[in-house]
Amino acid sequence: MIPIQPDANGTKEKSTEFSLVRVNGTWIRKVGRMTNKDSTCQHVSAAKILESSRETGTTWTVVSPIVFSYKVTETMGLLDPSNDTLLYGHISNPQQLEDIYESMKPLKRFVVVDLEVHRIYGAKLNEYLKAKNVTYKILALPTVEENKSIDMVLEILEEINKFSLDRRTEPIIAIGGGVCLDIVGLAASLYRRRTPYIRVPTTLLSYIDASVGAKTGVNFANCKNKLGSYIPPVATFLDLSFIQSIPRRHISNGLAEMLKMALMKHKGLFELLERHGPFLLDTKFQADNNQNDCDREQLGSKATRIAITTMLEELAPNLWEDDLNRLVDFGHIVSPELEMKILPSLLHGEAVNIDMSYMVYVSKESGLLTEDEKRRIISCMEGLELPVWHPVCTMELIQKSLQDRLKHSGGLLRMPLPVGLGQAEIFNSISQETLHNAYKEWCEELGTSKDVDA
């Protein structure tokens, strides 16, 4: 108990901290700190209730830590009937897994799959679920950026409601690119307030980015991901073999997010992409068993693991984005405005790379990068077949994006910039002169010869 003290208005206030303990099936308050060793306590919650009393009334402050645990698992042959990962890989408790096996109760799964992914893998997915004796519903939808809306979320929810799921033991499965994973994640977070879901990324971009975090969302009011929630999946299952079926441009698209993490955190990954990026494009991240060079054979796996590890290092301590100083925002200052302005001309990673390209010039103009480092980065981008400039990315659009950044980031710019290869810092102040000079040099060096259709 905290002694009675006058508040700012001179009113006497008494504050008490209560622990919450479970006794005989109910929760009760106990003054002070408790442990499970106390004879009367069956369980002590991490939550606390702080009660403050004064002459004008009482205030209760609830402090309740929310802990999420989720898996990101690499596997091979996810849709091979001999592989149980898709159905059981999210379960960590061995006893729970044993109980499921012993019960012989048929499994039930609702699967949302991107329409194009379904065209390629639909038959194999059906065969897998039938072989596993699963009661299932597959909903194939055109999950592209132009359709990333609350309307599609509601369409999914209507079908989930008809199918009827156990919201604790029957996770929804999302199979597709980042748009699909984001939409299904939002639907799962809304259905009965939270239903578990599983992510299966089928594009390189979603493999290393959308699938490993906690964010869900859809576009709204012509703004990217303006509606959303922070609800991680119970598991993400990664199978690189899906990547072989996507077009080369989409491989390049995913390499942009990989390059982002390399520039922010990992010089070794940058050097890998700088040297072997074209090889990864050619092989679509698939191991080539005919290669004599064993190191090259494992490049795809090595690159994705580094990218995922560095991404998780940044996301895990800050899943709810309580700290707005985020290195993973590099390339995401100007790109949301650019991407939404010219949908569907640019893919997400392409817009991100144009943003990063300009910011590399800002870093050079600010004295944070050398001319050689700047040229190496731009050359690497071009080697990955990524756009480095776009006529729609005008100074006016950049200024608007920076104003939006200030508005939604607590009045601070919070701009991540590279300060070397694989190193970065957050900056809250960049002069208008620097921004304009960088833009002028960017356009002069890259714009005239790298023009693309608007």
C-alpha cells in the first residue's frame, strides 16, 4: 500500500497495488506481491490492478501484459501428404499434440488461397487435405493490391461464418502473397475477436517480410494499410519451392525488401546480393544440385535466413510499434504514396526500391555515405533488376510524404538512413536544401536514362 499523499490539486490520494491470484476457480485481489509458492494461491497472474482513491472518487488502472508466441518454420514439401507441418506445425505443447492424435477426431480447416496460387497448386492442396482426412473449405480469391479492401475481408468473414470454426483449435490458413496474408490476418483478428491463423507465403516478398511480423491490414480512403491490427499468426510455414512458380519480376520485387535489411543491418547480406543477385534471380532461390560450387547451391537459403533473422531482430521487441523509431521503415517513407498513386504499375518492392534509391542520395548529400558506397548500392539495385527512379516520384510527392510522416510519427521525422554498408541510424532533421540537392542529383544521374512508364 502506498501512503496517502496530496495530488497536484492538494487532494489527498491513497494508492494500493493488488496482485491477482486464482483460488478455487476464481480470481481475487491480494495486496502486495504474491508467488505461486503461497499456500492459498493456485496461480498468480502477471496482471496488476492499481487502485487510487481520493475524495472525488476512485480510479482503477489495469496493467495487463499481453504475450504472443508464434513460430516461423522452414520446411520442405509443405503439401506432401507425408509432411504434417501444415496441420500440426503450429502446436508447441507435446501433450496437446498427443491428445489430437489419440482423439481421432477429423480435422477441420478453412483455407484462403490467392486465385493465381490456386490455379498452380489447387489440385495438390486438395489432394493433401483429402489424404489427411480433413474437413475443409478452400476459398480462392484475387488477392491483389487493387482488391485489398474491407469488402474482401467481409467476404472472407461471411464464408468463415458459414463454415463454422472452433476459434481456439481450428486455425484459418492463408496461402498466397503479402496481400493475401494481410487480408486474411485482419479477417482472423475480427472473427469472434480473435481466431488463430497460419501464414503460408508463396512470393519472395511475403516470405521475408509480411509473413514474419504481426501486422495485418487493408487499404482505405486511398491510403495503404490504413485499416489494420497487430495480431501475429500462430505460425508461418516457409517453403522455398513455392518461389519457383512466380515470375522473375516478382523475384526482383522481393529482393528489394531483402536489400532493405542488408543496407540497414547486414553488410554480409549486401555483399551477397551485390555479387550473387543475378544468380538468385536466374535460379529463383532454388538449390541447383548440378552446381559444382556447394556455396552457390545454398545461396538462396542463406540469403533468406539472414533477411528473416535481421527482420525478426527488429520486429520481435516492437511488434506493436510502440517505438516509432524503426529501421524497417527504410524505403517506406515515400513509397506508400507513390505505390497508391500509380496502382497497379508498380509492385510494392519496386516502389520501396525507388524510395530507397532516393534516400541513398539523401545519405550521400548528408555526408553519411561515400560516392563509392552510393554507386555500389545503385549498381546492386540495377543488378537485381529493380527500378531506381520514377517520374511520378516528384519533389512535391516527396514533400507530401514527409509531411504525412511527421503527422503520424509524433511530430518527428524518424527517417532511417544508411550510414555505411549494413549500418543505419534514425534522423529527425534533414534540411530542405539537402533534400532538394539530393533530388536534383538523383534525377540528373538516374532519371533521364532510367525513365519508366508512369
